[in-house]
Amino acid sequence: MFRTHGYVVTPLLTASETEKLRQIHDEFNPEVPRDYYATIAHPDSDHKRQVSAAIDVIVQEKVLALLAGYRCIASAFITKRGYTTQGTVGIHQDYTFVNQSKHTGVHVWIPLIDVDENNSCMSVYPGTHSLVNHVSGLPGQSNSHPSPYDSVRDVLAEKCKVTVPMEAGSALFFNERTLHSSDENKTAQPRVVVNCAYVPATEPMYLYCPSQEAGNKLDVLAVKDIANLQLVPGQAIPYPYSSNYEQIGTEDYTIVPLTPDQLLPLFNEKSKLEIESQIQVKEQPAEVGQAKLATSAANARSTRFGGWLKRMFGGVE
């Protein structure tokens, strides 16, 4: 399912672990400053390190049991206040953190309360991870962030959207190329999630920024310290780049807008998911702990899943 659809949901945390994370969230965030808030955007690097470390104590052993050969590059809380009016997150692809020609970035989204369409569960767009090799770079200095999906957003929303209700403590593993979105929180209770990003253990974390010196090119930056990264959604990294980044090269890149006809294969993916949801048999929890994601050091595209995850994910390609 991960290989074909670009995501999969699995049980992960116990009720006590989930409750402990809610307590940690409240300790670090006694007040949520706006409708949508991610702790990765906090201006204090030490605060971000402390938040990440507190999350990692509870989460990483369990996630890395399923993602052998990967490492976590960022852990954060993402919160939507109750009754948001500015909490909608539109259809988007997360920033690209890996060399996509060789590796697969994996993101893990863990709600700390039960989520559904009323309180801003995740919506995914199955198959979009393999539709086009789009490198999701940071905005340029003009703060523009174009993508090949801009021309077909309405069709994606109407024909391809799959909402993913989840229980507290379960985890949505998704390919960082997979398009996703979330709506307003229509309830009084804040919607709190843990979000973690993973790259192959032997690889650096990359960022891609529109080149300031040449058109249709992306600067490829290796990030030295994620805590010193002031990564504010929708905002560019100041240029010249700080010492926190090592520019290792540039890549040619031109955005080619998609057409509605190119989305036709995705309609079938959604239909298959709707059928599968009616006949899916629950896996035994004992099988989850035995599952491993084995990564080839030579080429992460040869990654294969074992046991339970092999049946569910189908492999990373």
C-alpha cells in the first residue's frame, strides 16, 4: 500500500504513551499562538531541541523498529486550536529532504487525539507520489512556491481526495512526495499531532531553494543543524545562505503543469481504496512489532518491507 498509494496507517503508541505526549505538548505550549502552529517554527533553537528530544524518547524506538536504516531529522508538534478559521492546510507536497533520484523520504504523522473530518484529520491523494518527480523546494525570495499541481488542484480535491480518520496514537506513514491536506478544526478541542521526518541513515538532510544566480535551477543545500533552521512555511531562506547550510550543487528544474488527463490513473487508486476499506481484515498487533523496513546502503530504492509492513507497504520505490 505504501508503494502503490504512497501511505499506510498502523497502530503505534499505547494509550499511556499518547497521554504522556499530550502532557509534554501542554508543558511546552501552554498557549497556542495561532490557529495552526508547528513547534519547528519556534524562534528559539534550544526550545526546538528540547521539544524534539522529549518526543524522540517516546516515539523513535517504535518508529525505527519499522524504519530500519533510517534516521529522524525532525520531530515536532503541530497543533490546530479549537474552532479554527485559519487552520486549513491546502493540497501540498512536503519539502523535499532527500535526493529523490536515489532515496525515499518518509514522514510520520501521529494524532494524539482521535481525528476525523470534524477535527482536521489528514486527507491524502493516493498515487500522487509516483505521478511526477517534483522536487518540492522552498519558496524563492519572492515567496512564490509554484508546483506542477497548481493547474489541477480543483480536480484533485474533487476526484482524488481520501480522508483518513485515525485513532489517537496510530501513525500515518507517507512518502514525502504524497500530496496531502487538512481542513479546519470544527470542534472545541485542540487537534494535536506529532510529526516526524525520516531520511536514510547514511544520508544528509537536503533542502532545495530557487537559485539566486540562475533561472530554472535549484540550489541543493545540506543542512548541518535542523534546530538552527528557521523553516517557516511559505517563507524563503535568507540569501546569502548562513553557515548552517552547505551548498553542494545546483540542479536544473522546470515546472511542467499537469493536465486533468494525467490524473486519470489516480481516480482508479481512489476507487480501489474505497473497495479495500470495505473488505480489509485487521492485522494482529503482534505482527507489527516484528515488521522491519530494511534499507539497502547501495540504493534506497531497493528497500523492501518484511512481515506485516511488506503486505501493507509493498516496498519503497
